[in-house]
Amino acid sequence: MNPHISEQFDAELDAARSQLMEMGGMVEKLLRDATEALVDQDAALAEKVKLADKRVNQLEVDIDEQCVNIIARRQPAASDLRTLISVMKASTDLERVGDEAGRIAKMAISLADLDYPTDEFSDFRHIATLTHQIVASGLDAFARLDTDGAMRVIASDQAIDDAYDELVRQRSSKMREDPESIEGDMCIIWAARALERIGDHAKNIGEYVVYLVRGQDLRGRGKHQLG
Amino acid sequence: MNPHISEQFDAELDAARSQLMEMGGMVEKLLRDATEALVDQDAALAEKVKLADKRVNQLEVDIDEQCVNIIARRQPAASDLRTLISVMKASTDLERVGDEAGRIAKMAISLADLDYPTDEFSDFRHIATLTHQIVASGLDAFARLDTDGAMRVIASDQAIDDAYDELVRQRSSKMREDPESIEGDMCIIWAARALERIGDHAKNIGEYVVYLVRGQDLRGRGKHQLG
């Protein structure tokens, strides 16, 4: 490849990566707004989340097209190909995080219609904090190709799963004792379920980082096997 | 490309597609077994599903490696590239269907421990039938690159969402009237939720077919835009 084309190619790769990070920032904000809307029973904020999720969906389509275009025109070597495929995969996960934030927003709207006590969100807040952290760490690890950070992301998903199981257990017994608040408790369980799924997507992003960097290592040792 | 290399390349593309279809067959069986295990409260069958899900996960990794390898070595033109990327995406969705079948199996095991009436599964059975159909139709549409079939798959996901919403509504009021059976009802709601998610994955597969075929059309009209 001549230096001019190689520079253009690097610029295209950087643009794809930046667009993914921009999408990540949008999704983080969606997630914060969705959980805030639920805890504050703020239906107006929840409606904003549902609208913003549409922009995130469009961004996934754009990133996908951009990456496929680059692959088709540039015919990149294995490690660059791996980067582009990881960007596409990560954008799919971020789009799904946006969908889950939309589901939390839907639950926030349902909950705002009920007369649910505002002081019963500490279990949900705990999971929300863990989820915000894992998404931020997953994006950081991807941006810096940090495998150690990615391994921590992969490991930390378990804490979210455990906190979620505990919330379901507690809320299920609460529902048995106080059947009147079942609708509200179900909303909170669904929203927590969405957070638990978001943890899975962040974990996927961590796995792409490992796949990416490990692949580059393999290539560095002269192997052609991918994956 | 010389004819010999072109034939090899076609054989590789076919092999990737066949492996995806094999994975699809495995996932369909997992789904059937998981829903049967739940309805029959058959913990032994549910354990088998959980084991088989591991093989499905490995198959996704294999298909992914195979496709990335083909792209790196063959540097395919846009429409073949699109096929390979669609195969990779569809395999991710099938792997997630396997995960959801695993979740249904987990619920089947929990339910088998409870003393839950065996005659209360008609709502769940209805969603299970719709879900089996949408997965089979999604795979068929992919195998035959049938956009009409794919459009029907995309449209039919709504029926599953509606049936699922209805099940949650009915079971939530039942829980209020009969708090003793909350654990069992929750198991069935979670399992139905897994079916609803499986419908989303089948819908995604339908969308890849449209993306694939529409892309080829665009290319046929001399456009270079992908997606």
C-alpha cells in the first residue's frame, strides 16, 4: 500500500472507532437518564429516552455501513479486519443497550402512573450504579485496547447478576406479603432485568477487546489463524 | 479470480452457510426441548438442554473464525462480503437463542421443584408454538434468501409480543389473587420472556436476509453503497 492510501485508510479506521465512541457516549447518557427517570418516576424524562433511542439505532446502521464499505474497498489485513469487525459487533451491543434503556424508560412511565412509594429503590440504584460502571469501563477498555481492563469488565458482570438475583428474590417475597404493590414491583424487576442484560452487553464488549488484542498478538508471532 | 480459486471460494461460502444451518437445527431442537421440559416439568430434559447449549456456543466461535478467515484470505467483493457478515451476525443471534433456551431450561428446573398445577400452560404453549414457527421461518428465509418470507418473519414478531404482554397481564392479576403460586407464575413469566426475546432474534435474522438481498439488488444497479 502506498503511504498516501495507507494514511487515508488509517483515517477511516479512526473515524469508525470515533463514531463507535460517540455512540457509546450517547448510550451512557440514555442509560443514566432512563434509570433516573425510573427512580424519580419522571415520565417526561422517560419519553425523551425513548426518542433518543431512535438516534442510537440509526448510528448503528451508519457504523455498519461504514465498516462494510471500508472492508470492501480497502481489503484490510487480518488485524485491521478484526478491528472493523469488532467495531461492528460492539455497535450492535451498544444498540441493544439503547433498547434496554428504552425498556427501562417504558417501565418508568408505567411506574409513574402507579402510586408507588419513592423510598424503595435502593436495590435498583445499587444495580444501576454497577451497570453504569461496567458500561463506562467496557468503552474505556475498547478505546484503549486495554486487555486487563477488559478482563476486569468480564469478571465484574457476575456482581450485577448476583445483585439482580437478590433483587428478584427480595421483591418476590415482598409481592407475596403485599400483593397490592405487585404492578410496581414487577416494573422494578423488569427494569432491573434490563440492567442485567446491559451488563451482558458490556461483557461482550470486553470480550471483543480480548479477541482484538489476542488476535494482534497471534499475528505478531507470525500466525495467520484468526480468533 | 481464476476459475479454480473461484470454485474453492464458493465451496468455502457454502460451508459457512451450511454450518450456520446446522447450528440453526441444533438451536431449534434446544428450543423444543426447553419448552417441553418446562411444560412437562421435566428436570432431566432441562439439564440436557443446558449441556447442549455449550456446543451451540462453540459453534458460534467456529463460524466466526471461519468467516473472518475467508474474508482475510479471499478479500471478497461486496455481495460475498455481505453474505459472510450476515452469516456471522445470524450465528450471534442463534447463539443468543441457545442462551434463552438455557434460561427456559433453568426455569423448568425451578418449576419442577415447586408443586405447580400441570394444566396451566395453555398461554405459554401458545407463545412457544409461535416462537418455534418464527425461528423455523427465519432460518428458511435465510437458507433460500427469500425476502418475502423474511418480511413475513419480521411482521410476525408482533404476534409474539402481543401474546407475551397478555400472558404477563393475566399472570400478574392471578398473582394478586393467589399469592401462594407467585414463584411458579414468575418462572412461567420469565420463560415466556425468553420466548419473546427469541422472537426478536428470529426477526433480526429476517432483517439480515433483507439486508443481504437488497444489497445485492443495489449492487446490481451499479451502486456501491452498502446497506
